[in-house]
Amino acid sequence: MASCKSESLYEGPLSPEESIKTFQFADNFKAEIFAAEPLVIDPVAMQYDGDGNAYVVGMLDAYKPDAVKGKGEIVLLKDTNDDGQADTSTVFIDGLREATSILPWKGGLLVCAAPNITYYKDTDGDGRSDFKEILFTGFFNKNEEAQITNLRFGVDNWIYANNAGQAGEISFSRKPNAPKLNIQGADFRFRLDRNQFERSTGPGQFGLAIDDWGHRFFTANSLHIREVVVPMRYLERNPFLPSSAKLSNQNISDHDPLMNQLSETPYWRQERTNRRNKNYQENNLDRVEYARDHFTGASGGTYYGGDKFSKTYYGNIFTGDVAGNLVHRDILEVVDSVPYSAAKRGANEKDNEFMATTDSWFRPSNLSVGPDGYLYLMDMYRQHIETPMSIPEDLQETMDFDAGNTYGRIYRIVPTDAAPYKAVYPNLTKATSSALVKTLTHENRWWNRTAQRLLLERQDKSVVPEVKTLFAQNENPKVRLNALYVLEGMDALDATIVNTALQDSSSGVRENAAILAERFPECLAQLQELISDTSIRVAFQATLSLGEFKDASVINTLTKTLQLHGQSSWFRTAVLSSEVGSSVDLIKTLDKNSFFKETASWKLDFFETCSQIIGARNTKNEVSTILNMLSKPTLSNSIEWQSVGIKGLVKGLKNSKDIDDSIQEKLKIIAAKADSNPSQALEDLKDLYAN
């Protein structure tokens, strides 16, 4: 019955050749077929290994009941006649449950297939994996749209993955005695060269892009591009930092939630939207749902670092929307006033998209950039791509969720004036280490990032002098940064190199050098100078990194940071995230520097939050010091200072594990007086704490 209804309500499929004719580009681009069914089915990720072999994840069990899970596979596509189209497909792994992502590593592949991240390798040369090692396990696996995915090798030598903030207790097979990692509310990152794994800022869903400087951007359905601003390791170093101060990521789009859709709205979506809006109106809810032209299925955000598009496209992020049947482009712009980018539309894309189609089966799940420098687009090609659990049952009866489960296409996006396709065979796994060092200078990031990864895997320290020369002499700051992290990966960094990087002409290099300076006390003086850097990102990272030091001079530097940047909530979080930045010694230093002479909303916010942290730590000397300071003329002459100081202390003390129920009640009474009679509230709090 569903099949008959589906045929009457929904369009039928097009062949790859027919579908590609419906593609409309905003600029001078065209699509070419690289692979299509039956060579590839339900593609959701594609990565090239060091020799240019294209491995594709087929999520054949997407949106299937548990009874038919475990149909996923990874295939190796080959173009044997160099005509630009794959003509053979070899199954590297099959029987995978909801596999979503891959990353080449040491001659094999790392594979995300919840609940695991597994390493597979072909050891006998037959093209099929015969070695399997489950590295990490414990990830959430109840919804294919929100599971561990998007493996990306960052310039900092860490491998990142999106976890959508899902709950999980993660264990690492190579460190069986390590405590399990609670990953709820976070994404994930790890290093296999050093057996490290930890939580990272998120939560991202299906789409992760990392720029040349290590900034991470992720997608999450209706929010098509967010940027990580504060890495989680900084937020979690201060266990008393309140959640209200834990700023971590930012929606950087200046045009969310709008997109420009060409395809017709599916019947089920329009009907569901009509019902929901009717319900909102009947219940007097100030809420509206949109059936089209709004991001709802943003997916596969990918950084273009290739060398075949014009330079205006380098560094852009391309994101599909599987519900809107389109590919969106964001141009990242530096903003002088905040420590993150702004994502803007291109001049030709105000009222349209980089690429869109009228073919409602087109499902752009992901993108990647190949060694040839072109952008590759994965199309699952399905009639429906929505989890049934979010659709009313009567509408499900009109839908055939299996329609298209034998299809799949991969397109190569090229400029319309591009020369005839020429095959590229890197053979980097067979290159000498010295040749890999030279490859770090390649204009196509696929080459330089792959070379960096291979050097990390090899650990051939004979090339360290060459890498140092590259760092010292190359004019391209991106190359200098690659070289810096190759040295880091080979344990060949020292304070002299990092201090040099801290003074680099490139803000991106200085920003990363600030992170590396955390390991070297000899770099502290140079790091402290960066809080006055002309780049807001550099000053921000320096503030975060200074919190790793216990040196008394850091207090004076953080005081200056607040004077320069305190109006920014991001900088206040950066200061408060460290123990020294939320200490009574910092408050004392602020007092000496006339911080409390005048009130301002940001100053009051900082003092209240810092007092809350001090109260939560509940160290007698610290709390007593703040109480005494609130009695000093500087603060006692201002109702506002006293009020926020008392409220902060009370909030913190109430969250302290050492406070019993009777004290909690008294604290509640004191808090009620904080605004109307702060002097009395202060005396009551002093009496309470003295006892």
C-alpha cells in the first residue's frame, strides 16, 4: 500500500545522467560523474589514502530497523582507464553497522561505526581487510543521525570526531586500565601516536571542517555552521566554573536559517508542518515551523583547501542540506572584535545556492577534496532521508523508506573552463621522508596534510633538520605551521623554536605557538606579551594558555587582559577558566588597579562569577578574604558591588558539597536580602561563615 501511495504523491528517480542535468550552479562550475550505482551505494564519506586510492563508506543500512542493520560496507573505487570515472569497486570491509566515516592511518583505515572506532588493514594485498582492531568503544548507537562520525586529522596532530553530545563511556583498548571517558555533551579527539583520548568541544553532527590554522567548524541539522571558540580542555580545568560562564561554540552564520531551495516540498513534510503550526496556533504558542527554504538537514560541512578552484574559493566551507537538495557555500571572514569568524554568502549567492537541483532525490550527504584538487560530492540518492520516528504514522504509510536503497552517486565539481581531466597518482606512502618534507609546501592541502600525517606515522627523525629549515625559511605561514607541528609530532620542539613562532609575522602561527608555549616555562614572558596582540584570536588564545601557568606574574597579565578585553564575555570566560584567573589574588590585584572604582555591567558580571567560583571552592581563607573586601570602602560604598559579590558567594556556597540543608536555608534568606539590603546580607553571611 505504501508503495502505491508513494508513487502517486512523490516523484520517481532519475538516472545519474538525467539528474546531473538538473544541477544549477551560481557560478561557472559543472558536475561530472565520478561513480554511480552499482559501484557505490548510499555513499556518506570518501577519503583518499596516501597513494590516491578512493575509499567510500556506503551506509546501506541507514533508516532501517535493527533487524536489517549491519549491511554497511567500505569499497575501494578505481579508475583503471584514467577517464575520470571509477570503473571497478572492491569491497574492503562489509557487514558494518551504520558506518559513517573513515580516515587513512598506517596503511589501513580508521572506521567510525558506533559503538566503535576500529582500525582495519589489508595485510595480504588482496584489497580486502583481514586485520581488525577495535580501538575505542562505548559510543551511542541508537540514531544514525547522531553517532560518532567525521574523523578528521587536524594540523595539531590530533584526530577529531563529532559525537553529537551523546552519552557514552569510552574505553581505549591500548590503555585497558585507563578510566572510561564520559563523553556526554561533548565531541571526541584522540592521538594514536601518543595513546591519548579526551573530550572536545561540540556537539557536532554530520559535518566537520578544520581550517589551515586548526579552527574547527561543525554542522548540526538546522545550524549549518558553528565554530569551536573555547576548547573543552580549558573549560574543564576549573571544576567550579559555572555552566553560565562555559561559552564554547558560536553560530557564525550571518544568514541562518535561510537557504534557497529549488526542489518541491515533499508531501509528508508540508503536511507535518501544517499540522504542527495548527497545533502551535491552537495553543497560543509563539512558534512557527517552515517546510522549506530553511536549513533542517545540514550535512557534510567540508573545508576547500584544493588548488583547482580560483583563489577566492580557497578556505570556503561547503555544506549540503539533504532536505533542501542543495550545496551551500560559506565564505569565512576574520572579525576584528571577536575570537571567531563570520560566515557569509558569496556575492553571486544572495538569492541562490552554490549548487541546487530540482531533483528531490538528490541527497548531498558529504563532500571531500581529492589529491587532484577538485571537490567531490556524495549523493545518497533516496526518495526519503528522514528518520521515521519523527514522522506521524499515517504519513509514514504514504512513504517507501526503501526507495533508492540501491542507488548512490559521487560527483566531481570542476570549473566550467577546466582542462580535460587528468588522473593524479600521489604514491606518497612510497616516497622518502625527505620527499614528504618537500610535499609540506604543496598548494593543495590534501598533499601537505597527508605528508604531515605520514611523517607523524613514520617518526623518521633523520628529517628533523630539514623540517627546522622549512620552519625557519619558508615564506608561506601555512607551511611554517605544518613544519612546526611536524616537529611537535616528532618530539623535536624546544623553547627556542616556540619563542620564534610566538613572534611570527602570521597571526595563525602565533596563535598556535601560544598553545605550544603551554609546555615551556621559558616561553611565558613572550606569551604574556601576546595579550596585546593586534589579532583578537591571538590575544584570546594567549589568555587561555596563560591559565596553564602558576607563576605569580600571570595574575598581573590577566588583570591587564581584563582591562583590554574584559567587555568580551569570551575573554571573561578565558580568564575565569583557570584557577589563577578565578583566585582571590586576582581580585586583590584588580582592586589595586582601580577595577572597582567604577561599575560597569561586564565588571559586575565578572565579579559575581568569580565570587561564585570562590564560594564553590569553599576554602575558608578565600571566602573570608572576599567577605572582608566587601566591607572595604571601595566596595561597600556601592550597593551594586556588594550585591553581586554576595549573590556570587551564596550561589557558590550553595553548590558546595560541604553545605548541609540547614545552612542552605540560611543562604537562601541571605540571597533574598542581597539586592534590597546588601549591608545586612553581608553581616549575616559573615556570621554564618564564622560559625
